[in-house]
Amino acid sequence: MTIASSTQLICFTVLSAVVAIGALGVVLLPNIVYSAFLLGGVFLSVAGLYLLLNASFVAAAQVLVYVGAVNVLILFAIMLVNKTEDLAAIPGLAVRRLLSGAVCAGLFALLLRVAFTTPWATPGPEPVGEEATIRIGEHLFSDYLLPFELASVLLLMAMIGAIVLARRDVMTTDIVTGEPADQGLIEKSRTPLLLEKSN
Amino acid sequence: MNFELPTTVPLQAYLALAAILFCTGVWGLINSRNAVRVLMSIELMLNAVNINLMAFSSYLDGQLIRGQVFTIFVITVAAAEAAVGLAILLSLYRNRETVDMERFNLLRW
């Protein structure tokens, strides 16, 4: 599939504007729910960029995994922990923001310089276009077979780890007396153990 | 100095966009006080890297699109990272009743 180059240019401009403004919104907006929805928009626009690069399979994976799984997971986390709390003021916060902004601007300048001064070997070989999905399948089952299998182990480990970390430890019997524990206490949330005593 | 508007999207445009996204993510990572927003910034940075990989794969490695395979792996690892990260966050929230990054200093001193 080849789109006319001017259409491609317009699509790239629009999508990259959405990505850049959306990313700024994710970082800067005070309401975190808006940030999460903007993050979904950024993910969708990045999927559009992948489509512009003739990678339909990766674009589909991006939509499924990032928008469908990661973004929904983040929204769930926000719903579970969304407590409006007054953040304690920190001395020198503005200075820290400015300093980190300067560091990030420096990093940005460095990256831009590398991108624009390196003599890239363009145009490279002719892109495969629509056959990309077939190529990815061939790679995954020949020379990238070991990482592919390791990825499944990694996902299993992450799943078990997430369950272990997020579940609430509940004893069915009282440790001291050996009697069955009060189920009403189990339903209620446990008192926080590590609340700060100082400040 | 005469700039002419390119007729096709150059590789450098993708690299510049990825640089913008990555630097925004770094800034958010450093300056966010909400732990969920820190995780979102990490996702932004991972997406910036993915854009770079995809651009190189399309422009410089058009036949053996190895960058696309790498992007698939990065997406996999990012999904695992998000799941474990949010589980850690929920566990922390349950124990400290806050999502303020400045108060997560259990391992600091």
C-alpha cells in the first residue's frame, strides 16, 4: 500500500502534532484521569505512525496491547488509588523543575544533533510493504525463536508476580490463638503498616 | 540557506518526533509526584524508542525488518512492566495510603 506522498506528509504532521501535544498533556495536566485518556490518544497516534511506516501488524499489536491492555490497566490503577490528597510543598521544587527541564532540553538538543548530522544510508533497500507480517512471522520462528519463547516465560513471570504483589495477605486462622479469623475483618482493608511516623 | 519543503517524510522527522517524546517522558519521570504518572512517563519513553526502531526498520532495513521484530519484543516487555509496576504501586498504596513519590523513601536511608 502506498499513499500519495503529500497525503503521507499531511498524515505525519497531524499525527506527530497529536503525539507531541498529547505527551505534554500527559506530563503537565493536573488531573490524572485526563492524562490517562490523553495517553490513550498518544498510543493511538503512534499506531497511526506505524501504519504510515507500512507496519500493519505492529500497529495492530500497539492498539491491542497499549490501548487495550496497558492504558486500561493504568485507568484501573487510577480508580483504585485516586484519592485527592494535598501534596506537601517541597522546598526548591521550582528550581528542580527548571534544572531537570534544562537537562532534558540538553538531551533533546543532543539527540537532534545526532539525528541531523549522521549521514544515514538512505534510501535503504526497498521496503517489503504489505509482506511485513509474513517477514515478522518468519523471523519469530527462525532466528528470533529463543527471545520469542523467553517472552512467554517473561509474561508468565510477570503475571504471577503481579498477582503475588497485588493480592491482600489474609490469614484464615488467627496465628496466636489458632481460631478462625473474623471474616468481617478480612473484607475490610487492613490498617496500613508503614505509615510515616515522622513529619 | 534555502530550505525546501521535503516531498516525502524524511527519516530525521521520525527521529526528531521520537526525541521530543523521549525528553517529555524523561521530564515527567523526574518531576511527577503521582506514582501513576511516573508509570505513564515510562510508557511514553518506551513508545519513543519504538518509533525510532520502526523508522530505522522501514528506512534502512526494508527487507529484513528486524526493527519491527524488536518493537514486538519491546511491546511485550512493556506490558509485563506495566502489570508488575501497577501491582507494586497498589501494594505501596495499601501500606502507605499515598501515591506521593516524595514519601516513598523506605529504601532511601
